[in-house]
Amino acid sequence: MKKLLNTLYVTSEDSYLSLDGENIVVLDKEREIGRLPLHNLEGIVSFGYRGTSPALMGACAERNISLCFVSPSGRFLARVTGRVKGNVVLRDKQYRTCMDEAASLEIAKNCITGKVHNARWVLERAVRDHGMQIDAEKVKRASLFLKDAALRIRTSESKDRLRGYEGEAASVYFGIFDEMILQQKKDFAFSGRNKRPPTDNVNAMLSFVYTLLTNNIAAALETVGLDPYVGVFHTERPGRVSLALDLIEELRPVLADRFVLSMVNKKIVQRGDFLKKENGAVLMKEDARRRFLTEWQNRKKETLTHPYLQEKVEWGMVPYVQAMLLARYLRGDLDAYPPFLWK
């Protein structure tokens, strides 16, 4: 279990949540593993399947503490709230902010700044760790371009201009992505990002992990009471989680892209794990997909120090932290939305 800001996250799959007086008690196979006063909390998120006692659910409803249930893989299941809850106020502020061109642009600029910043440091890490195996000068030139692009993004005066800068930065970044593939170069050659459908092994993995991460972020937004379908940068379409697509931008390079590179460079996936269909689409075979998902769950359990909170968190908790920070900004508790800036 981990308390971040005023939200308790119970990440053990076997945990059962119960009430003892004014305290939430976390049990693992009848053994108490944690206890926390309810008055310290504004939200509880459980990643387990064992459930919650009716007494605790009632206490949370009375105290306006949101109680959210998420599957161990990160899929949003349900939220329990009382008769009166501030989510309607928060969502109203979200909708008004998204309709306000200037206000939504400021959030969008922060998200894209995070994306370009993190992409740049993925390249810098590659130069630092594998400078003798890659074309270091080529990668450094791309890194400098991304550094300049981040500055231009901060001064963007419109979303159209922001999309242009973001597109240029993505083109440069993916233009040298192949340099970071250090093993199995022939079987995992990468000449650029393609999708719908992906036509090579690397793009197949990128598309798959982006889908997984988008689902995790959408679940995180649901847990804090935000509408994942109404975004600040991505336009709204039926069935598209636009706000989740906004927040994924800053996490793509550092979490998703680095994960795919590790799968190839550690030879966890190989050429025989992929199938090419008649229309040119490349898909992972079932066994490889299961292996991929296992490794993804393991990666999410690795820890880091969150750059804004300065607290140790698991990678899988980062979307939830960013969703909380966005909600706090919309409520007026923060002066700006702080993107995830990795280094």
C-alpha cells in the first residue's frame, strides 16, 4: 500500500479492505498489513479482487471518500461515492477548461513539453550508456533538436503551431530510434513509426504497449473523477479517450518506448514471435503476447523517485500521480499542471 497526496493505493492483488473504528484496515489473507485513519484520505484505490467490507464502503460514502476498484492489470472497474461528491464540480471545471482555447493550450503545452523533454533524455541515456555501439554524434544532433523544440513548444501561441512542433520533434526522434536497437538488428529494423496497421515487429510492439498504457491512464483519470473522453489537445471523437491520449504523451518515450527497446535488446522477443498477415499487418503471436504482458506488469512494479513529488513510487503508479496532479490543478490547488519530467 502507498499513500500519495491524500489518496491511498492498495496494490496487492490479495488485499481485503475493512473498517475498524475510524481506520481503514488492509488485510492480506487475514493478516493485517496496513492501517490508516480515514480522516487523512480523500480517495482509496484498490487493485485487488478480494473486495471491501460493506462497513468500509458505507463509511467512505458518508465521508465523501471515493472508493475505486481497478483490476491488477490496471483496467478501471468501478467507483463508489456517496450522495454528495465534488466530482461534478471537478468535471464541470474540466469541461469549461477544455472548451477554453487559452486554458487548454497551457495544459497541452505542458504535456508536449514533457514528451519532448523525456524523448531527449532517452537519447541522452543511449549516448551515455551505449556511446560506442551507436552513432553518438547523430543521436546528439537529434537531442539538440529536441532541446530547441521544447523551447519552441513553451512559446506556442496556438494548438496548430503546437501540433507542428510536436510532429517535427516526433519525426526527428523516431528518425534515430533504430540507433537504440542494439541487438537483433536485422529482425527488428525500424525505419519510422507506422500504425493502423503496424507493418514491422517494432511498430507492432509500440502500438500494443501504447494501447496498454492508454488504458492505464484512462483508469487513472476515472479514479480521480475526471472524464477521460474530453481532452485538451486531442480532439473528441466517439469512443476515444482523448484526455488519456493527452497524458500518455509525456510517458510514451520514457515508459513505453524504453520498454520495447529492452524487450528487443534483452532478446525477450525474437523474430519467430511475430506473424505477418496478407494485408501487411504484423501481429505478436499469442505466446509472445503473454510474455510481453508479464514483462510489462513487472516493469510497472519497478520504482523511481517521482520528479515532482520527490517520493518513491512504482512506475505503474505514475499515471495515477499525474491524474491527481491534473485534478488538483483544475480545482485550483496548483498554479499549473506539472508534467512528468524524467532524467
